[in-house]
Amino acid sequence: MHPLDNIDRRQFVQGVLAASCALVRPARAGDTPINIGDMHSHLFFFGMGASPEKKPLGATMAAGNATLVAWSLVGDVPWLRVTGQGIKQKGQPKRGEAIAWFEADLARIKQHLAEQKLKLALTPEDVDKAVAGEPHVVLTVEGATFVEDDPSPLAHAYELGIRSVQLVHYIENPLGDFQTERPQYGGLTDLGRKVIAECNRLGMLVDLAHCTDTCVREALEVATQPIVWSHSSVTRTRQPNWKMPVWQARQLPLSTAKLIADKGGVVGLWPMRSDVGASPEAYAERAWELGEWLGVDHVAFGTDMNAISRPAIANYADLQKAVRSWQQAGFPAESIRKIAIDNFARVLKQAMSGRQA
């Protein structure tokens, strides 16, 4: 029987409540901070009160023992605007503009990482070092707009240090449909299939977050390596569609999440307050529940750091509180480590190790 099978939601709530009261038991050796991984975070995305000056990444990571953090370069920012209905497309990049934006933003990111003396996770060995406690950053791109109509720019992105590619985001691109607008293609396009194949060949982790349900299912059919859904949540009660409120449209149906898990992939949970609740403990409960649904090997943190207003997890110190609530509730240490960092590390290493170039 899996360790998660012995712990139901009532036990979780009781454990968290016990941990919150004045008579909580003293910390034990097993309660020392666990290293944390995050499959999806930002620093340069529409502000959200964050900036390199206000939230230097090194100190932010250290405050919560975050040692494997994916910093996502948003590939379509210049063509987005924030509205009362969420983030919407305001234009379409001309040829060459998306790759120019990608290179310029990546240079800004690398400058900050250099100033913070943070290392890049480029190889499976780097990932192992991160799991062991040496902080590393994984460079990712959210919305592969820079690809335009040819997968060949992916090799350039790899040489620049990108190790994970999310196909779509908030503007129309020729790879497939995204969740918050009316579908245009009926799922994944032929170009999208070629991009997945090229990512698999290069050793880059494919991220299907923001893809429609049909797009995800078609991507799973062609991918030769496990994939991730880096951030949002899973629903058992609705079939998300583009007409719903954004946080509901962005959810993943449980049946599709299970397909990702069946292929060895990992689903990341975001801390959207309207979805998971308002506190680190509420987030912890939802993440543990997701582990019960998908299996403890297929869940990870995907905070979308600095891109969500008033999140349940505002920083990595908050995320460490979520982990601590599991420890204080007496949950299995191995299962905690898997969700906290090991699952992200495993799937990232598997993608990297699949490199054929």
C-alpha cells in the first residue's frame, strides 16, 4: 500500500490543526527544513510588486531552502495586457520580434543570476547538486512564441541554457490551442508535434501548462519523454473551457492529469487563493490531496511566483511552512521529499538524459 493511502483529508486537517496550537510537539530531527523545488516562477512578469531590487532571487530562495527553482521567461509579454477579465492578447509579434524579446529578457535574467551568484541547472549532475542543497536555477520559457514557424530556434535556446519549454501561454501561436481563448486549431498542430519531438531530442523538458485538454492529450501521444504540467490545479467536478473564470479555465481535468501521471509526468500545484485557499496550510492540504489522486510520484510545487495576486504562497518561506505542516502532521518523510523536490528533479533529469544531439 502506498504511504499516501493511509492518510485521508480528515487526518491531514487534524494534523495541521494540532501543529498550529500552542501545545504542538517539539521539532524532531526529521522536521529540519527540506530542500524545495519549484517548477514555475517569475521575477520580471508584470511587476506584481516584484523586482530584482525588491526580491533578489538568492535571498528569496535561501529563506525557504529552495534549491531547484525554474525561472520562467515569459515569451509573449510585449503582446499582452492585463484586463478585468485576466491577461489578454494586445497584438501579434512581427517576424523576428519574438526571438529578439526572448534574447533580451534572457540576458536580463542571466545578469541577475550572476549578481546573485546562482548557478544554472544544465545537466542531470547539476540537478543532483540542487537536490543535495546547492541552489540552482532552471531556465524555462513560457510560451514558445520565438519558434515562429520552425522548430530550429529551439537548438539556439538550448545553447543559451533553456532546459524546459512551455508550448503556449496567452497569445495565439502556431503550436496549439490555449485554455483561455476560443480554440483555433482543434488541439495540437503539426508544428506543435515537431516542437515536442525537437525538445525530446535536445533534452528539454516539455511543459503543457495552458494547453487545452485536447492539446494535452495529443501531445502525450507523440512525446517520447515524460512531460509536466507546471502550474495550476486539477478538478474532479468540471470540464474546463475558455468561457469560465480564468482560474477555472486554467484547471486540468483529473482524467487528463492521470494520463500525464501514467506517462511518468508530474503536475504542479499553484497557490491561487480562489482555488486552493488563503494560507500555506490550505495549499499543503490541496497538494497532499493531489498526491492521493495521482500518486505521490506525480505531484510537485508550481508556485507561479510573482505572477499571482495575493497568493496562498507568496515566497519560499511560505512554501517551507507548507512542508513543515506535513512534517508536524507526521506524514511520511519520503513522500514529503518527493512532492517538495524529488519529483521535479526526476522528470527534469529524465528529459535532460534523453538528449540525442
